[in-house]
Amino acid sequence: MAWIANESWEALTPEEQEKFARICPDFVSELRSRTDSLSQLQEKMQEYLNSGLRLGWLINPQKQQVEIYRQNQEMEIVKLPTTLSGEDVLPGFVIELPIFSN
């Protein structure tokens, strides 16, 4: 799942909006499957950060944790969260994580 701010989208030309836009999302969420390589997903999240990502979640059911990526901050690991917040990037957006509920 990814989200791009309206102002970022509107800054693109109409031609760019019609094609595959070369724009980094402001927010992205990745859900690790059993067959996904954790290191590859972590590298992908770092690439997003390097390209301008403001908030990213790497949801890892296998380790029962979420890695939270933010611009200019260390990655934060949260064990067994039941909800996640969109913080200042997506104010009011909250997602419940039943995979971590008892």
C-alpha cells in the first residue's frame, strides 16, 4: 500500500500523471510474506527513504513486529503492535493489526 500527497501529485505534469510517474510515495506499507527475504525488504525500505519517503511500515508477522521508517530518524522496531498510526504524514489514519492480537 502506498500514498502520495496531493501537492506532490499535482506538481507532476499531465503527461507524467498519465504514465508511470517517477515519484516516491510519502507513505508505504510492506507486509512480509513467508517467502519474502527480510533483508531485501529492508533494502527496499531504505531505497524509499533515500528517495524521499516520509513514513514506512514493514510489517513482519514472522517476527511479530513492525519496523517503522521515518525521514532522518533511526528505524524503530515495535513488538506486537495492535494498531499503527499515520502520524503527521497521514493524520487520523489508524490501522488495526489483528495478526498481532491475542
